Amino acid sequence: MGILDIFRKKPATVIDPVCHMTVEKDKAGATSEYEGETYYFCAPGCKHMFDEDPGKYIGADKPTVEM
């Protein structure tokens, strides 16, 4: 790592609410809008699961999802 590497911008990342993978926002496999917020997914399959029941994957009562 060179001295200039500390100044390079790191890609913005988020956690896929379904599988909990780290996803780069600009390379997300899919996105969904829910209650005014954008959610990012690693793949269309996670988006599909989220779209069927968003409340299952967000909020304080979200369960652990086994995949």
C-alpha cells in the first residue's frame, strides 16, 4: 500500500437485508424502494424474497435468514 492509497475513495457499501452480504452500492445486483428508502441486494433472488415480505427483513424484529 502506497502513501497515496489512503486518499483513494472507497466504494460505498451496504448490507443486503436478506443474506447479510456486503454489497457495493454501484455494483448491486438489484435494488428495491420501500417506505422511501432504497435497499440493495447481491442478486435478484434476494430482491424477490425482500419484495414478497419487506417487514421480515428490516426493523428491530428481523429474524436470521438461513440460505
